[in-house]
Amino acid sequence: MRTQQEGSLFESHGAWYVRYREQVQQTDGSIKWTQRAKRLASTADYPKKSEVIPLKNEVMARLNKVGFTLEAGVSIVDFVENKYFPSIEKRLKPSTVKGYKDSWHCHIKDRVTAIRVRDFRTVDGENLMQNIGREHGRKLAHGTYKHIKVTLSAIFTDAKRKGLFDGANPVQGVSIPKGKKHGRKRLTYSLAEIEQHLDLFKNDPILIVNGDGSTYAPKISVRLIRAVIGVAAFAGLREGEIRGLWWEDDEVSVLNIRRSVWHSVALDETKTHEDEDDPGVVLIIQPFRLMLDQIRPQAGSGWMFANSIGGALDLDNLADRVIKPVLKANGLKWKGWHAYRRGLATNLHELGTPDKVIQAILRHEDVKTTQRSYIKTVPSVVTEAMRRLEQRIACAADVQQVSVN
């Protein structure tokens, strides 16, 4: 049973305070009860003691609900780093945890070092967000400011679940600075650019020219690079989904998207939570089928795109070591792996494909219900859209064939 305290009201230096006792951990690790005082209001606003008693009672009622133990008086910093992060590391994706940690370390932590969880109010959240806005202005995107607030809200949601405070989440109602409309530019590759990329990787060996004029040949085949570009550009998979493909996911006419790889961590779910019982399915158009057949091992098992030691291929490393230098040497710009996925949407749109069909092909989470019912009720629409893309690129010989040296 929690110890209930009435609190002692007193006046000091032109303000009213309430005194109470709570547990505090000492430097030697022991725990002792210590007196604390919390400012209630100025005597100018509440000149009579009788006027401030209701405010004192309200504060003490809130404190009594939470309690006065060591856990109840935990600071935000201690809670986040010793309780919250270890908790979400067990249940959220590593990439999601990284996003929360980046917001915490870059924008929140230094602004809440002296505040306990139970003392944080909506006005504190408002001041925090506005101070970040004044410091960074439109250097940060609106989406970044929004993610900072989401991080802060998630922290207090978890603290409330653990009984560190009662009542509404104090982050509710906190406003978000405007920031710039978009963060990084959403770049895309046109079909012409994709065909140029494939044309540059037609023949082995690949030669990379260094800054000093010397050359080297990376130990990777053009067929593998073309297949990776193909799955990004003609199937629209995300980078982690490409890395997560196994040959067992290839059913000749379709690819089953069952997992994603982030850094070196394989996750048995994708961004939109398809799973083995109901995987995301992507049609394999003929030019892409030819690319996969050229790299398919006899055994046909394991990672589709494996590195030299049998793990999932690091696509960022592949881009840095091989693709970027080749594109740069030929006057072309590398726009990132996701530009192929965006390019698929743009290219399908230019071919007259309805937006909802494109969303179904790309498996966007925000239209998940529409996407699944659309595919089941009118699969011919999705198939026809991909077939039109296939016809558009089928005449490009460099897409279909690779010379053998």
C-alpha cells in the first residue's frame, strides 16, 4: 500500500510551496527518505493561504497517486535510457529504435536533464518543441519535428503504462514547428535512366577508375548487379526487402516478400508487416525473369543476393564500391536505391496505370485494406499494369541479354 501524504504548505521568498518526503538514492547506493518542496504559485497571485490550499491538495493528490518511492521520482533521462530503450529494443525493429534514439540524443535529452517524469507538463513539451524550432528553424523538415514529438509522446505513453504518472499524456496538445515542407528530395529514375544503368553493366569484368587514374576490377559479376537493379526497378522492392530475398521466395511468375534485412539483422517481417502466411506478392515480368535466371544457382536455395561469406549482400557497399563510380564515370547521377522504387510508380503512372493499382503493386501500408481487396477482386488490373511495363522495356535488348565473356 502506498504511503499517503497531506503535504505541508509554507511561504518563502514571495511564493507558496508544498513540502513532502520521497525516497532518494544516495551515492553509496542506499535509499533514504528526503524532504522535497514544490513551488505552487506566487503570493502575488494567491495572497491568502486559504486560496492556495486547493492547489496544494491537487498537487498532493497527483503525487499520492504515483507514490514517493525511488521509481516514482525517476528522472526522464534515467527512465528513457534505463527502462524505455531496453524495452523497445525487445519489441520494435532496429531501424525504428534507431529513429527514436536519434531524436532523443539529437534534440530531446539535453532539454530534459533536470525534469522528472511525473513533473513534466504539456507546457514543458510546448517549450521544448518551440525551443527546437527556434534553434533550427526551417533547416529541419516538418516531418523531423513531427518525429521528435512522436518520440516524446511514445516515452510518456510507456511511462504511464509503468505507473510513473496518471492522467493524460502531457505531450498531447503540443504544437509542432512548421519546418521546411519536405526533407530530402524524392528522386526517381526514368525508364531511360534504368536502361542506361543496365547498359553500363553488360560485360565482365567491371573496371573502376580511381582518382589517380589506376583501375581495379571488383569481384562481382555484372549479372548480379543487373539482377539487383532489376528487382529494385521492375519489382519495386525496398532495399531491406531486396537484401532479405531467398531463392525459395521465387515462384517463377511471382516473388514472395517475406522478410527484410536491416544492417546485419534479418527480420521475419517487412515494412508493411506481410508474413509467411500472407506474404506480399510481386509479379515477375519477363525481362526481370531473365535476369534472375542468369544468376540462379543449381541448388536454388539460400540468399538470392549473397555476399562473399554467405550473408545478405550489403547494397550500400555495392553502390559505393561499384555502381556510383561507374555511373559517375559516364556522367550519370546515383540517386539511391529507393529512386528505383519511386521510378516504378512514376513509370507505371506515365503508362496510364491508376494510382490505386500502383499503390497495390508497391504494397503501401496506408492503403493496405484497399490494396489487398483490390488484388483479390481485380487481379487482372495489377497484372495488366505490369504487363504494359514489360512491353515497354521488352524491346530493349540490353535489358534482356548480357554478353558472356
